[in-house]
Amino acid sequence: MFALAHMPAGTYEIWCHPGFAENGFSEGDPLREQRCVEAAMLVDPLLSDIVLEKGIQLISFRSL
């Protein structure tokens, strides 16, 4: 997350597959824990603060 605060100007793609652990659904997912970490990072207020402070424009891949 802090890497965003130090990235040079340019266009970047952030690749992630956030998710939540659900009983009866995600037990077999080898990325289950990582998905939970990614979901938590995406809703962390610190991320929003960095995006605003650095003037980062978030767009969809389609917009490229």
C-alpha cells in the first residue's frame, strides 16, 4: 500500500482478486487468506488517504 505513495507518474495496473472467507464455499481456495488480505487493504482508509494525497486517479481497465 505504501508503494503507491512513492511511485513515479505514469499508468499502472493493480492486479488483485479480493474476497471473503465463506463457510461451504472458499475452504478449498488456495488463495483464501490472500483474498481476505487484499479485501482488507482495498477498504483501508489509509489507502484512500494516499490516493487523495498523491492525486492518483483510479480508473477501470476498460478506460485505458
